[in-house]
Amino acid sequence: MKIALKKFGTTLTSRQAGREAFSAFGPALQGVSSNESIEVDFEGVITFAPSWGDEFLTPLIEKYNGKVLLKNTGNPSVEATLDILEEVGKTKFRKEV
């Protein structure tokens, strides 16, 4: 399954918007099979804030640990936010630049 974050906008900043995006995408996640990976694609995302990321990525990683791959994370805003989330959440994201 591929999640193109730009569907939620190019500026992903508020905690509320991240929570709403995760809730909106929730039904699609129920169809993920046990051997299917989840690719989160950051292509087209200009601004990615820790608050939005915490509300969307954290529950995704908690529920599908080991199945989530982050793609196109080379944007400095995305890199910085992922570093913060890894440090705070004591986790390591699987990334493909």
C-alpha cells in the first residue's frame, strides 16, 4: 500500500490536521494484508512539522511496526522532523531516499 502524503497537502503542520488525516486514512489501512508493506511517500511535501508527523506517523508505526517504509525523505523539513520524532519516540524509521 502506498500513502502519498501530498494528498493531504504540501504543508503538513498542525496536530489537528495530522489527527484528521490519520482518521480519514484509517479505513484504507484495514485492508492491509499481513505480508503487505506500507510506503509513506513524502514526494511533493514542502513543510512537515513534528506535530503533524506525531499524529500521523506515530500511530501508523505503532500499529504496523516493521511494515512501514518512508520514501522521498530528502527534503530538509522532512529530515528534521523525522529526526525529532525518532529521538522523542525512541524509534528508528525505515527510510528510502
